[in-house]
Amino acid sequence: MKRLFDEISYKTSKITTKNYSTSFSFGILALHKSLRKSIYNIYGFVRFADEIVDSFHDYDKYILFNKFKDDAFFAIDNKISLNPILNSFQETVNTYNIDLSLINNFLGSMEMDLLERNYNEEKYNDYIHGSAEVVGLMCLKVFVNGNEQLYNKLKPSAMRLGSAFQKINFLRDANVDYSILGRTYFPGVQLDNFSQSDKINIEKDIEEDFKDALVGIKMLPSSSRGGVYLSYLYYYNLFKKIQCLSPSRILEERIRISNLEKLVLMFKASFKNQFNLI
């Protein structure tokens, strides 16, 4: 009957992904079906950790986060958890031999959100590495399916893609992060005086991330290339929308990609992947 519980656990991660992120769900659908389960399992884990530090304001976040952290490593060590999200995550970690240092780095960045409000250059880089780059590396472990040579070759590009995604999230969510959560991620930037030059400098940095990330996307196995490229297109289009806005507009609204635009991007990614045009 453990198999039934594992299936329920996986479905919990899938439901979590679909309810929290339509964009990420679109990207997963563009992956080969053999990969989808494990990526749902990874997303469910990172989503729950992020939810603790961002949303549970009426509860003791420190207690909740530390319990979640302890339970995660218990699940990995014992290959089971009564928490369905952690049970599905441990299965993926153990199946693909995901390095525990990646998980530690991710949880370390989530913990920073409980402690930090303003980030200097070092803390900014550490946060991006733990919150986004290592998540990309966890997914890369699944995509290469044990090919360590390919993993090491694609590792820098996967990190740059995660970095681009996170920086765009910082810009897209700047209003909520600053006005509600009291966080300013970009070092040396005062959001109450967010200038056009600040915005341009951040955008130049993101452009470089995208450029380097695309090199690695092209070398991914076909089973994952289309899905990762779709995520790349989604965020790049989001980035282009942000570039057209003034700094004040960024602090007033959350930029989105419509469902129709997502479908067009999905068709484009699928077509280009199918005919090796990426």
C-alpha cells in the first residue's frame, strides 16, 4: 500500500504546482511525461518552504520553518514522510541522487527571508544562488538522468537561468516585497527612490544571464529542452514587458503574461524543439 501513498503524495505536489503557478505548470507540460513527476515533486517542496517565510504571518515562522527543514532531511534519510510534499520530494532526491548541499543552500536562502530586510552584494548573490540557482541544478539532475559529465557541462548555464528568473521575480514582485514584506533585494537600490538608471543596470545584468543560459538550453536532451526553453521564453517575454515600464509603474503593478500569450509561447517552444531550431 506504500505505492498508493506515494501516488497520493505525488498528486499533492502536482496540485500544489498547478494552484500556485500556472506558468511553471505550462513549462512542465512541455517536458517529456517521464520527467514531469519529479519536477512537480521539486516544485512542491520549494513552494511550501517559500510559503512558510512569505505568507504565514499569524504563526511562528521560525518554528514552522525549522520543523519543515528537520522533516525534510528525516524524509530523505528514511525514504518516507507523512507529509505528502516531503514524501514525494524525498523520492526524487533519492532517485536522482540530488546533492544535499543544494537542498541546504536552498533552505539557507529561505531562512534569510526570515532574517534579512536589506541585502548587500554578498548576501544578494548568496540569496540568488540558494533560492534559484540550486533549484535549477536540482531540476538539471532530473533532466540529465545520471549523466554527470553532461550535468557538469550544463551546470553554469542552469545557474544563470535560475538567476535570471529570480531577478525578474524581484522586479515583478518589488511592490509586495517592499511595501508588505519590507524587503529590498537589489543591493544599493532604494525602492522608495527607484531610478531609471537603477532599473537599466539590473536589466543589463539579466540580459547577460539570459544570454549565457540559452547556450546550455540548446545542449539539453530533447526530453527537457522544449520545457526549459518554454520557461525561458515566458520569463524573457515578461522581462521585455518590464523593460517597457517606468520604475514607478513597476512599484504599482504586477506584470503578467496572459493565458493566450502562454499558449502561443508553448506552441513556439514545441515547434522549435521538435525541429531543432532552438
